[in-house]
Amino acid sequence: MSVIETLIQRRDQAFGVGAPLFYERPLQVVRGEGAYLFDAEGRRYVDLYNNVPCVGHCHPRVVEAIARQAATLNVHSRYIHDGAIALAERLAGLHGPQIESVVFGCSGTEAIEVALRMARFATGRSGIVCSNATYHGNSELVGKLTHVGSAQPESEHVHAFPFPEAYRPLRQGLSEAELCDAYLERVADAIRRFEATEAGFAALIVCSIFANEGLPDIPQGFMRKACELAHAAGGLVIADEVQAGYGRTGGWWGYDSEGFAPDIVVTGKPMANGIPLSATAASHDLMNMFRARTRYFNTFASSPLQAAAGMAVIDVIEEEGLLESVSRVGEAFKAGLVARKDASPVIGDVRGRGLFLGVEIVKPGTREPDSDRAAWICNQLKDRGYLTSNAGVFHNVVKIRPPLVFSGEDAAGFLDAWDGVIADLHA
Ligand code: PMP
């Protein structure tokens, strides 16, 4: 048995069979640096998947901040320490004026749960409207939003609308503006169906760029108008920026690129480059109401360690000009992928913005999703030293979401590897 096979067997015993694992021949990684991961044999892989190490694996500035803080003090938040206060102030300052204070958590799931509860307290109602192919987390409450209408039915507290997209539109033959209206009508319908019930409508929650849905091209103005619908019905708007935020699209927030202003913003994954840190951010009024109702406490959250790591990440993004680099590298990278679209009939669409791109893999000559082929492509890319994964509602979108320090040379190397994989596919 090989070393990897032995480890997989031990893993199954230790974690239980079925703990998710990438790739047909899984990768054992032992080291990370910048946009690269290294396996036990010292082979380098270019990481095009991981957004948690957002300023690069093991960024020295973040490592140093963590080490220094860990060697000085790390304790829960029922003492005064200026670290988390300063991080909350700085984070709020990166949002619009409606966002004033922050409750920290340790995972996206926790932060989403806080946001949902906040909206319910504020409105006195419980109905949540989400997209039909979303994922916002894995707790009992937040898990109720996962794939509503397919994996689980709508409930008296959760209604879903079809996520907006241009590639497999709700109806054929519509202009962009008409398609936008068709999707908005479904949002309005999901809200309206609450108004007739005891639950009532509390909040609309979206990933600002519909990442888990498959990174669709969203009809212009959809989110701004969806917010208007939610507000007109007396509900709040929650932007899940766990994937969309922290420079991913070339600006700080996905909601900026989609042109809307949420009442509550949730951030997570990239916030501390791997130290567990999430946040739910809102106005003073919403926050004070939440605090008064819950006396919320979270053992590992708001710690000096989280704060040191979180501050270092923002410092690096600003000082290394990563937003500008994400826009520049991402734009050229996307153009390179778009230029390759016609080279193969399995490439249905290329989408995304900044350093979050998706290549839709389909059965030749159709728009039928081909998740097997997408998985095959990801496995081949991995064997050539480039790490991606297949995602989206049909698992047929090659998901490209590297650390923000990913460079133009990394993109050029990936495009060469991509050409090789596509050539093999048609050989
Ligand atoms: N929101 C989105 C959009 C996510 O993609 C995820 C995780 N993939 C979460 C929330 C949940 O985050 P966590 O795994 O940290 O609980």
C-alpha cells in the first residue's frame, strides 16, 4: 500500500468514511507559500482554489503577527483589549455608512446564523428568502437554506427564488431587462407568500455574486431592485460576503460590484488567512438590539489572536495593492479563458470577475451540464500542477478562485496546462 493509500485508510478510520476529499488521486500537502502548495515529494502545485489563505499561504507578515500575539496574550473577550476593537472599527470603515459595528465569530456558519437572528429580532418576523441553489453554512438553522426546492423543500420559515442567470435563463428569448424583471417577480413572489402567513418576511439573504450557485452572469440591476423589494416589504437584506468579499472581485466587496447596499454583511473565510475568524456587521441599532436580546458570547471569537491576524490581512491587502492586482491579473486571465472558449465544444461559458472565474463544462453542442467531464478536467489539471475543483449547482463549473497574490505568470502557466488538458480530451 502506498503512503497516500495508508493515510486515506487511517483518515477513514479517524474521521469516518465520507469526509470530503478532492481528486481521484488525493493530494498530500505538506507546505504552502504564496499561491503555491507543495506535496510530500516537494512537487509544487499552483493553488487556484483556496481563498482562505487570501494574501498567500503562510504570508510572513501574517505569520509574524500571529506568532507575536500568541507569544504575548490570547484570551477570551470578556476583558478589554484594543485588538478586536480596532479590527471591528477598521472592518466597519471598509463598508458603507450603514455598517457601524461588528460581532465576531469563528466560522461563516456562525456569522450567518447571527445575521438571520438579527434580522428576525429587528423585524419581529421569521421568513427568510434565499436562492434555490445556495449554501450559507452547515448548522441546523443555516442548513435550512441549502438547495431549497431540490435537496429539501421550502418550509414555513424559508422560501426560495431561482437564482438569476443568463446562461440557462428562467425563460428563453427575453432581453436582459425582461429577464431581470422575470427573476425579480420570483423574488417578489417568495416574499409575498410570507406576507400571507404567520411567519411574515424578515430578510432576503444572498451571496452577493451567487458563488455556490455557479457564479452566473446576473442581469444588470437585479440585486439593487431585489433590495428595493425586500425593503418595501419591511425586510432586511443580508449580503453573504464569505466568498465574494475581501478583494475577490477586485473591489473590497461583491455587493459593490453588484450595486447594492446590504443592511447586514457577513464575512468569513479570508479574514485571517486561515485563523478562524468571521464577522457579522450592521448598524449600531441592529447590533445593540441583537446584543440586548442575546448577550451573545463566543469563546474563541474577538480574541487578541484573531484580531492580530485579521489586522495583518487588511494591512497586506492595502500595502501590497492586492485589489488593483486582482483586477489586472483577473481581467487578463479571463480574457485568456474566453479566447479558448471556441477551442472545445465542451466549454459552454466563461464567467466571473477579478480572481473568481468559472468555466462551465457541457455536453458538446448543448447547454447540458457535464459534471463528470468537469471533474476529469480538474483531475488532469491537478496532475499538471494546477489545483481547481468542480463546483456550481450542477458541479460542472471549473472553479478558479486563487489566493489574491496569484500572478500573471501563474495565469499564463495555467492556460498552458489548460490547453494541454483540452488537447488530451480531444486526442
Ligand atoms: N457562505 C458561503 C457563501 C460559503 O461558501 C460558506 C462555506 N463554503 C459559508 C457561508 C459557510 O462558511 P463556514 O464553512 O466557515 O461555516
